[in-house]
Amino acid sequence: MAHLNTKVWLDEHLAELPYWQQDAFRQFTSMIADPEGKYPCIPGRQGFLSNHLRFGFVADPRSEESAIEVAQLLHQYGECSRDTGKYASLVLFFETPEDLAEGFSIEEYENLFWSILGRVSAVDTVPWPNEISTDPSHPSWEFCFDGHPYFAFCATPAHELRRSRHTPYFVIAFQPRWVFENINDSTAFGRNMKKQIRKKLADYDSVPAHPSLQWYGQESNLEWKQYFLRDDESAPSKCPYTYMKNKFKAIGIKFHS
């Protein structure tokens, strides 16, 4: 059974974990908490330093076991996220063997990411919140699990130019939608935060900010396009989520928790 960890617990018990988990957390720490504060996601950095983030370790993302563990972790997280702090996020590190880390292209990682969301969603038994559209082409759509909407963020070993999306391990982070209630274009705090993040992003990445990056709720915004950003400015013409979810439901996928 996969379980959640805090930064404080990991700092104290990291040596007890398998080597790949130690390495994944250490490398993440050096990235997000670098002394010069260059990492562009200011809320993510603040959440890490304030112990607001929660972490989970997941099996190889190509395995059936990985989707089981993601579902378990999301279920646990949904029950406690509001008690973790205003910069809450769930960060999942996936075991990433050498053939995956060095052999997968960005496009293959993109397919893997959407397949995981599809596999997890196929076993979700809780209806989506009424205010969240189930149509990814609607501005209000957001990935939901156990009745909780999340912004999903994926980073991979294959990203090079878009350094903000590069990690040595396959990583998916889930940010609860309520985190963004005060971080959006309708608040002065949100507008200032956006300006700071964009400036840091321009310095951090070797390419301009992806054109898909917008604010939730804007009529032209589609959340799914921001979940997985490619190194270039391209994006899928249609959201892969619905196809993946229906595909796994059609084959009667069943997980045993």
C-alpha cells in the first residue's frame, strides 16, 4: 500500500528507503530549494520549504501497479490536503529504470502520462463535482479523483529545453484546485505572482513560455493543455484524456487495492 510522506519525515528517514527513492527526493530538493531561488514555481518552492507538500513513491509508470498506487495516494491525499497548508501539492515520484529514463522520447512520456490519468480515472467511483465540466474542451474542465479537482503537472527526463519540466525521474504533481482561489487574474496577489513566475520561467527555460499557459477559468484556457508541455510550442489537437479513460473502461480494467 502506497502512503504519503511529508518533507519533515523524509528528511529524517530518507536513508531507510530504497536508493532510487532517496535519489529522487534529493534531486527534487536540490532543484526546488536551490539556494539562489531560481526555480520558477514560487508557490511550489514555498510549499516545499513550509512542509505543505506531500510526497509519494510509485512503481514503474508502465506497470499496472503504478496506477493502483496513484489511486491509493490520491484517495489519501484528498482526505487531508486542506490540512497541509495553503501551498498544497501532492508530488509523485515514479520508479524510472534506465531504459525508461534514457530510451523514452517526450511524445512517449506524454502518452504514458495520459494513460496513467486514464487508468486511474477508470476506477474512480465518485462523480465529478457539479461545477467541473466532464468535457476537456470546456474552460472549467479539470482532472478529478474522489470528487476533488486537481491541476496535474508532469515532468520527465526527456525534457531539455523546457528545463522547468525536466526531472531525472518521471514525476506527476497534483495541485488541489482550491489552492488557486487566490492565485488567479482576479486578485492583485495572483497577477503579481503570475508576473514573477513568468519572469523566472523566462530565465530558467531555454525556450519562451508555452502558449498553452493561461489562467483557469479564462474562456480561451484549456487546462489539459498545460498538464504536459512539450519542449516546443506544439500541443495535441484533442485532449487524450477522454480517449484513454474510455479505452481502459472498455476493456474492463480492474484494480485490486
